[in-house]
Amino acid sequence: MKNVIINADDFGLTDGCNKGIVKGIKDGVVTSTTVMMNMPYANKGIEMLKSMSFKSAGVHLTLTCGEPTLPAEEIPSLVDNENRFYRRRAELFPKLRLEEVEKELRNQIELFIKTGSKPSHLDSHHHIHMYDGIREVVAKLAKEYNLPLRYANEETKQYLKENNILTTDNFSMDFYGKNTSINRMKEILENASNGTIEIMVHPAIVDKELESLSSYSANRSKELEILISRELKNWFIEKDIKLIGFNNI
């Protein structure tokens, strides 16, 4: 039996993201999500999850989308002239100061906790925590808050194991873009080794707000359609796949 976490990233990004992810949880195979605490729909989304008694919600640590959660003057190396996060890693990385990274990301975690919920795990937008420097900062926070952390690449997986930070045995980001299909989901799971696997997904009900914020928008509807499909749910049952959240590892 494989233990599978289907984690929906970008919760809180827009109302359509929230509604799509909640539909994926209620009607499909989505078992986990991570919240962008700097986005305007984050708190509303968390209340939706609370009303469902949903336990596997973590923090989608963010340095490349939207505005920071701290005043710009406290983290000046992380923001552009409009006091917004740089949208591209190539713009951010030459300028960032790691002490400011830690300060901002810690605040994102604290904001989640202040909603009255305990985060189930951490991951990051655009996988920023798999890069040197930020990886060590995020691992430090995961250890401090006693939270599992997505590994995203093999180097990060090894680092987490060496530092006794809980992560999954397998991770896949391949259910994405042109690879968004039921067959691709099946291939990911059939090829995964035994143990726990996290599959990253981005379902949403696409609206104009999402289209204006994210270059990855149209495919989110296709992801949602597949994740709630009877065919996929039945296949999971046939293959004796156990769907779990990060709160179960």
C-alpha cells in the first residue's frame, strides 16, 4: 500500500483558488493544502477549512508573490520600489539578506498560528526553500516549530534527513502543465517507491483575478476536473492507495 498526500498549493491566493481547493477536498482526492498568509483570501480560506474540521493545512512560505506580511522597512532587501516581493528569484536572490528572510517567513508562520490553527507542515512558493541559504533558514524554522517540510529536490531531502526534519519518502511536481492528465497521475504513483509520497497540485476555479495574478491559471481548472473525477477516485480504490494528510505522517 502506498500512502499518498495530494497537496494543493496556493490556498489564499484568490477566492477561486480557495473554492477550487475546497471542492477538491470535499469531492475529490485532495488531502492537504498550504496557505499563502500574505494574500488577501488567506484568513477567509482558513475559516472555510476550520468549518470542515480540516487538519492538514500548512504554510506556503512566500517571497516571490504579493506583499510581505511585515512592514517593508523591516525587510527592505526582499521588496521592490513598490514595496512588493520581487516576482522572479533572479531579482530577489542577489539582494536578499537571510536575517530578513527568516524574519518575514517566521511572521508568516506566526500569522497562521494566530488564526487558532496549528500548521501541519511547511512548503514554499516557487520552491524557494530548496536554494542555498534559504534552505537552511526554512529548515531551522521547521525544526523550531516541529513541522514536516516538503523536500522539493534531492539535495534538500538529504539535508532534512541529516537534520532530523520530517519529510515524505517521495515527492512529485509532475502533475503540472502539459502533464496534467489522469494517466500522468497514475504513472507518478505506479513509479513511486514504497512509503509516503506527496504530489503537488494546483486546482482552482479560474476567475479573472487569478488570471491577472498567476501565469499558471487555465490549467488549474483541468487539474480540478481530474482530481474530482470518479475515474481517478475508483483507480485509487482499486490500487489500494491510502490517502493521508501531513498530519498523518
